[in-house]
Amino acid sequence: MRKPTLLILIVTLTLTACAFGTMPTQAPELQPPQSDLQTCMDELPVPMSSAMTDLLSNHIAVAKAYHQCKDRHNGLVKWLEKVNEVR
């Protein structure tokens, strides 16, 4: 008669131990940085004339626009990777 009582006590204690568990954690804020939410330019700058100086300055402006858009895109990708690590 003593063995079933001991077995019931052990089973009861193991089942109630799960009830105390850990405290729930706060979910991370799922808002990307506002600076990364800007859209890229709809239209690229056009050169003012076919002069070499205008073409060169236009090339620089287009490259700058590309790199700004690329940086924002990469910022969103890094943010998504960080969010997925937390989950």
C-alpha cells in the first residue's frame, strides 16, 4: 500500500512543478527604423546637357541616389534578420 502512495506523490509533484514555469517575456518592438522606410527615387536625375561636366555631375547624382536606396534596403534586411533571430 505504501508504493502506490509514493508513486502518486511523485507524479503529483512533477505535474505541479510545471505550473510555476518562467515569466513570459515581452515581444520585441516590430517597427523598422523610420529612416529605412523612405522609398527610392521614382525618376533618376537627367543631365542638363551633353557637356562632359554635366554628364559627370549627373553620373555622381545617380550613383548617390543608388547608394542611398541600397543603404535603406540593407538596413531593412538587417532589421528583418534581427527580428527573425529573436523569434
